[in-house]
Amino acid sequence: MTYTAGIIGTGGIAGMGILGMHDEERIGREKITASHAGGFDAQDEIELVAITDVDESKLGQFGDAWEIPPGRRYVGHEAMLEAESLDIVSVCTPSYLHHRHVVDAARSAADPDLIWCEKPIASAVTDAREMVTVCEETDTELLVNHSFRFTEKLQQLRTLVQEDGILGEPLSVTAQFRMELLRNSTHLLDTLVYLLDARARTVSGYVNGDNEAVDDLEAAREVDDAGGGGFVVMDDDTFVTVDCTIPRDSSSMTLQFIGDAGKLYLNNDDGEWRYWRLEDGEHVEASLPGIEGSWTWEDDYERAFANAAAHIVDVLEGRAENGSTGVEATRSLEIIIGLYLSHHSGGQVEIPLARPLRDVRVTSW
């Protein structure tokens, strides 16, 4: 069976490249395979048939690069959702627009079976919860593109942590990535909750006000998102420190997990994963069973989009359960919103957020 797909938002992650990830001379000029369109293109079972954007120039560039017929390039998402019957809709717009576009797609005449939404899920926890609810009501799978979940090495590592217990009981995690909190640390924090299978209980945060994405993207609007960090106590009592204050050029994505049976060091920028068993009070370095080498952006991340699209086919055909649900994506969003709330209130924040706090919105690209 062939599944038809449409994309809302024809910018970088949709298929035209991202500053800091791809060569600048390629961005906006040619198709990039590490993208939603690239994921679809890698699957024989999926055909990208329609696209939409409010920017006609971007729409034309994308349509030409990915060979979308002019008659199926729509200005405004409402036009595409009204005219097309789609099995899959990708939402690749800025995060503050995800709520509107997911809800509109789920309720539309296009009647998709699955919505593939970019990370982070939304800009407010209330929005994320409504997206989940509407998709449940319309029998639409909501799959959030926390792309690390679709890399084989991280999937294997989760099995080692959750099923084989290589860490024992987790005790402490130190996590570090580049600014900004909503735009980038969503990757870091989703990796955290994915590996621990845990949810935050208490958050204390700091926000430094720095945002390099606005300058890089030449954004036409101010956004709230900024560098920051803090500490998080998970519902399994793991204590986590988070640092996302560092500019892109100086950053390195690292996580160090310490448990009562071992410790784990992950450096995804430098391609170094290391593991130590705890034996008689001494840490003894050992290999990670079933994992050769370490996670890299050039290999694992590049393949994540094709893997995600393959997973979408498996979900649609009933061979797999959704591996990145809206409910799970809300876990990392709760932490991020908690960090902002804590910074501005001067106190710790409890998760799940009380009802008025769920409405707090942090805008980002």
C-alpha cells in the first residue's frame, strides 16, 4: 500500500536544510535528506504529494527541489487540508504554530491517520495536552519528531538501561547541550526521559536571556526562548542537572548517568560513549553489549528521518506501537516550561504543572 503525505511548512526541517547542521550554500537551494521529505523519499510506501506554506517563495523553492506539482503547492495550510485526502501530515512550522496546525489537521477534511509533528510538541503544556486530546478524539496518531528516538543505538541503549539494568537504580544525571532551552534542549531532555522512562517531579531553573537562533535565522519576530538550565528531580528520585547556556560553536551534547550498579558517559558531538560497571566499589570499564561505536550526528542523526518514516509505516500497518507519542513529548516540555517558571518566580516548580501554569507560553523557532 502507498500512503500519501503532505507537509505544512516548507522550511529547513521539512527538507531544505538548517543553519548549523548543513552547508550554508545548500540551504534553501536543494533538497536535504535529513528531513521530513527525505524520510518520506526513503520509503517506497510513502509518496509526498502536497505541500503548504504562507511564504510563496519558500513554497516554490521546496516544490521545485522535491518535484511537487505546482497544482499541489498551497498557500496556507487550510487550503491543502481542504483540497487533499492525506494519510500522513507533517507539521514542520515554528513551535508556536504546532498547536494550531496539528489540531487543524486532525479535524480537517484531509482526515490523516497520522500526524508527524516536529519537536518540541508545543509552546505551552495546555496546547500539548489539547493536541493529544484532539488526536485521540479523531483517531489520529500523533507522533512527535524527537529524532534521537529513531536511532538504533539509542533504542539499543534504552533496552540496556531499562531491561538489562546496566545502571541499576539511576541516581544522578548531568546533561549539557547548546542554547536555547525550547529549541534545542528538547532533544537533550527527551533523551533523558526516554532512557530513564521517568517524568519530572520538581524543577528549579535559570534563564540567561541569550538567543543565537534569532540572529542565525534572521527572524522577523522576537521570541522568548533563551539559554538556561537548572536542576530537575525525577519521579524515580534521580537528580538531574541541566546546562543549555552554551553557544553552538562551543557546545558539546553530553549526558552522564550514575546508578548504583554502573555509570554511562554519552558525548554525541565527539562520538564517544563509555560505560563502567560498579564492582566491589570500583568502576570497571566495559563495552556496551550489542552497540558498536558511538552515536554521531553524521551517521545516526542523518538516518533518523528515514527510520522515523519507516516507523510511521509500521504504525499505520499495525506492526508497531507509536514510539514517540504526544504524551511522552509533553514530559520534556513540562521540564522546559518549569525552568522558565522557576526563573521568573524565584522558586521551585512542581510537576505536573498546576492548571494556570500550564497556559504559560514560551515562543521559539
